[in-house]
Amino acid sequence: MKRKPKVAVFASGSGSNFQVIVDAAHSGELHAEIVAIVTDKPLALVVERATKAGVSVVALQPKEFPSKADYEAAILTELTNLEVEWLVLAGYMRLIGNTLLSAFANRIVNIHPSLLPAFPGKDAIGQALAYGVKVTGVTVHYVDAGMDTGSIISQQAVEVVDGDLEKTEQRIHAVEHELYTKTLQQLWSRGPLDVGHEGVAKFLGPAFCDE
């Protein structure tokens, strides 16, 4: 049996995607060991979720460091101590810089609430409604130095509820919770991706998984 990769989840808010990921890991649905949550918001709800789940918390505020490189170096020290191998971004509201990109090349994954390359950056759902599209979606992608510009791993379409941000968000979040877990499992196990409900999902990227 393949060794479980050690994973750190990065989040800045409530941590709903973190909760789904850690629950899937505990149940065996996701073949991974979630060893840390990294957050730039020490009072975020995700910290409470991580504590209840028995996951180590790395809570560091960027303003306490002289530069982004120093901030990420402090995070990297913690991750190295925990032997982390993969970074999974789940609502982390900061761009990853060169320090972490270099240390985890091709091993940082993000989820974004649109069909990239459409509507990158903040408030992607609001952007979609403002533009008037009928279909938006969810994208899982590798992280590079740009804003949601990394290679796409999987995507799934979601119909917009015309003029209703809240209901559209609910649809998006439901897809996020299922697609992220299944995509990560595919990424780490090399098996076929089968999302299993309405929408389009596809696996495009290579897997990087230790045997």
C-alpha cells in the first residue's frame, strides 16, 4: 500500500473545505495524512476546526514579519518540522511566494470558484453574476506565481442562479466539497477521476506521488 502523503492545508476563513478534507482523510476516503493547518488569521474559525480534529495549527500574521519572504520562511520551518510534502490551499487569501513555491514545486494545489481562466482572483462568484454568465464552476489547479494561473487539474461546471448570489454560492460550495476530495485522491493515487454527478470533470495534470 502506498504511503500516505503528509499534507498541510492553508486557509484564512471558516474552513469548510478544510473540514471536508480532514473528514475524508479520517474516514479513509482520502489517502492522506492532514498534519497541519496554516492560517494568516489566528482567530479564524478554521483554527477551531483544526483543534477539534487534532491537527497542528500554524497561525502566523504577515504584519509581524519584515517581508513576505521572512513570513514564508517561518511557515516553511514549521512545515519542515512536520515533514509536510504537499500544500493544499482552501480559502487562503494570499498569493504564495517564491519561498514556498521553490520548496514545494509541483506540490501546491488550490481550488477556485470559477471555470478558470474566467474570473480569477477575489469574489469570483460575484464577478460571474455581474458579467451575466449562465454557467460558472469550480477549478482545481496547481499553484504558480500568478493569480489563479497554474495548470488546471480538474473542473466542473455549475449553473448560476440568476441574480441570486447566495444560492449560487451554495451550489458552488457543494461542488467544491466533492470535487476537491476526489481530485486530491486522484492526484495522490493515480486512479481515474469520476465526479459522479451533473457537470463536467476531467483530470489533466500529472500525479506526483511517492510509491
